[in-house]
Amino acid sequence: MRETIAAILLFAGVALELAAALGIVAMRGVLQRIHYTGLAMAGSIPIAAAVVVRESFSLASLGALLLCGYLLLSSPVLAHVMARVAGVPEEEKT
């Protein structure tokens, strides 16, 4: 039963990551592509959950949870910084 739940969660996470990658490839500008980085971050949640379900609470699952937490905290900050850099004209960057 645990293997089935882990496989379903892993499939959902990979599907979200694939959808985010396709969205990034399909969009033309940087500001349009930034919208899909949130979807890529959301794909890490079911992947980390699949590791926790399969491995229970161990060192491997702790690493997956820490990585997921790091992505949850850093993804909005990185998207904001990237949007500011992309929106500033070249003359004003100095």
C-alpha cells in the first residue's frame, strides 16, 4: 500500500515538474516564464511526500523535507529578484 501511495505522489510531482518545464519553454519573455517557477516549486511537495511515505521518517526523508522547505522559502524571493532585474532598463542597473 505504501509503495502505491508513494508512486502516485511521485507521478503527481513529476507531472507538475513536466508541466512547469513545458510552460517555461512555451512562454516568450522572462516575465511570462517567471509564473511557471511557482508550479515547479509546487512539484517538489508531492515528491518530498513520496520520499517520506516510502522511507518513513529517516535521514533520506529529512533531506527531502529540508530541500522542500528551502524551495518553499527561496522560490518567491528568487522570482521577485528575477522580475526586478528583468524589469529594470539597462541604463538604470548601475
